[in-house]
Amino acid sequence: MPRLALCREENAEAMAATVAVLRTSAARLDGRDERPDLDRLDDAREALAQALARRIPELPAVPDDEALGSALEPAFRIRALSYAARQVAGYALLATGADTPELDELDVASRDTGRPARAALQATERLAVEHASARSVWFRNSLRGAAGLAVAVYIAQRSGLQHGFWVVLGTLSVLRSNALGTGWSILSALAGTAVGIVLGAALVIAIGTHEVVLWAVLPMAVLLAAYAPRAISFAAGQAGFTVVLFVLFNLIQPSGWKVGLVRIEDVAIGFAISLGVGLLFWPRGAAALLRENLAAAYARSADYVAVTAEQIAGRGDLSVSDGAAQAALVSAHRLDDAFRQYLAERSASNVNVESVGSLVAGAARVRRAAQSLAALGRMTDGDASLERCGRNLEDEVHALRSWYVTLGDSLVHATAVPRPHLRDAEGRARLLECVHDAVAGGNTTELRPALVLLWTSQHLDNLWRLESHLGRHAAEAASPRR
């Protein structure tokens, strides 16, 4: 039988079920009341796995990589597509408000639809635990903002300024994630405030004390202040806000153009506080934090891969696997926040953002590979494990984990990017031979574990191929953009 003909019918049915689920999901997002047939998808994927397991003995006694790839690769890819389609369907159902009792934590982000209050409390608790770390952007932003606000309030109260809330407002309006960003915001804000004072003073002098005209001008000034920051620039927004204050203060207590002097004095104090806080708490911004979170994400995801691979081989502990999965999830969330903060900074334009984005996506790919391995492990629940065969994966798993941890270290410490590791060809050959001997013995309980080990080997191959891709982007990200 030609290798590509293995499980041809099952492959076709699984692919058809995947396409149907994707089309139904698209229709649901388009407003039509259709529901993806997830049962058909699951049944087709399970039938494919069973058929492939039964036909493993048809492989040659000593299969080479090419024969193994042509036999298993189509089913491996279709299985991956089916899981992706199931996840798309899950989010489509959630987005349209449908009940999703058939989905689990690998399909969509967990949520308790039956107890929204409890779900909100648990989500809040989980976020607090995840971000209670110096590596968290949320933690650093909160600390910096609280410090800036506290200092601004203290100075405003102790100095007896006439309008102390402007000091606080000036502090918060320009506080950014690093000292450089705060400095640029201060320059923009001062320029905008100056322009606003000139425009506001001219407006007040022209209008005088005509209260009706001031009320008519106020909505237009508010519109300009709200619209300008996004549509024009931050400086334009500051100018518009200053004009609003001119109009408001001359409505409440007419004081003419002198209100501008009070404002520029108070906000200048606030700007100085922001700059000091930026220098003290986070002088370099998110770039260093992003590298640290990249290293943590690769290390924790590689740990997750290693733990799930050991569990498939019959030597893992479920509690250890759950802990590794949670650690990888937390590091992924922190990395996502750090990357968002990094993109918002001016310094992001000085590097190859595409390569940095590829590194962030690479960490997610490693974690998804671990999740796929965890799903494979569930396929063998209750079956006899092939620990004697799984031991042949040990060296490759350890080499993979070591490479990804070293990649993260090279990003943090600016050292040389590691070359892709040498694959354990001997271990792979021993694995294939061991699996073939096991299924040739006629023990049907070992067919599914044998298939899971072969698919695990393919996951590890994909992670090995990913190394050269990530190494290239790591080298490009370390070089300044010209």
C-alpha cells in the first residue's frame, strides 16, 4: 500500500468535518443561527487516530524518516487543523452568546457562564496572582502611577497651590512607561499648553465677559479637546484642554487671561514630578522587561513541553504537568502585556519590530506545541504505556528544552544566539524500531500509545525546525534598524 494511501478515507472525512465547522463558524459570526457540528469533528478525529493506529504494522520493519513522514504527516496535519477549527468554533459560539457546554479549557479561555459573579471573582484573583511580580507591566505601571500620584498630592497640599488638582492632572497626563517617553510627553504637553494659553487668552480677550458667547464656545472647545489627541496629536489635545479651562474658569469666576499663568505653573510642577518618577521607577521602559518576559516565556513553555513529553512516555506526574501548564500560561500573559507596552513606546521604532513580533509569536508556538502534547497524552489514558520506547525521546526532549532556555538567556544578556541543536538521530531510530516491534507483537493495547509516541516525535521535529527560524529573528532583533 502506498504510504500516502494510509487512512485516505479517514483523512478525507476529518478534513470535511473541519471545513464544515469553519464554514458554520463563519456563518454564525455573520449573524446566521447555525451551530458547528463539533461531535462530527471529534468523531472524525477519533476515527482517524484509531485507523492510523491499526495500520502502523503496515510500515516497513525499519522505516526511514521519509517513509514515516509520508505515512503520518497527512494525519498529523489534519489533526492539528481539526483542533484549530474547534477552537475557532468555540470563540465564535462565545462571541455570539451561545452556550458552550461541550468546550473545555483547551478550546477557549475558561469561564463560568453559570456563575458570572464567581467567575469574575476567580478571574480577578487569577490576574492579581499573575501580575504580583516585578516582571509584570501592570505591576510596574501601577507602582509608578501610585508613586507619581502620591507625590503630586503631597506637593500640592504642602505648597498651598491655588489649583492643586492641576498638579495631579499634569503628573498623570504625561507619565509614560520610561523616562525618555515621559520627557517627550512633557515637551509636547508644554508646547500644547503654551499654544492653548495663547489661543485661550485671545479668545477671552475677544469675548470679554459675554456669558452667552462663552457658553456657546464651550461645547466646541470640549469637542476639540476630546478629538484632537487621537486625530491630531497629544500636543493638540493639551492645547484644546487649556482652551476649555480658560472658558470654564471665565464662566465660573471671570479672571481673564491670567488663568493661563496659574495653569502653566501648576502643570509644570506636575510634569517635573512625572519625569522624576519615570527616572526613579522605570528609566529604560519596556525593552528590558520584554526581553526578560521573552526568556521566561520560552523557558516555561519548554518546561511544559518536557513535562508533557515525559508524561506521554509514562514517566510524568499529572500534578507537575498542571503546574507547568499554569506557569507557561502566566508567562505568556506577562509577555503579551510587555509586548503591547513596548510597541507603545517611541524606542520600538529603533529596532526590527517584525523580528521582535516573530520572537513573541515563537514563544506562543512552543506553548501550543506543549498543549498539543497534553492532548495527545489524554489519548492514552487507561492504555498501557510504552515507557521502554518513550525513553528514546529523552535526549531529544532535554536538548530542545536546553536550546529554548539558552535562547531566552541570549536575549536577556545580549550574548550569541545559539545554533540549532543536533538532533538525536540514533534515539529516533531506536524509537521507530521499538514502536514497530511493539505493534508487531500483536498486543492491540499498545497500538494507540505507539501512535502517540510517533506523533510526539513529529511535534519535537517541528520544534527543532522552529529553532533556525527563531535564531535568525533573534539576531535581527538585536541589530538596530537602519
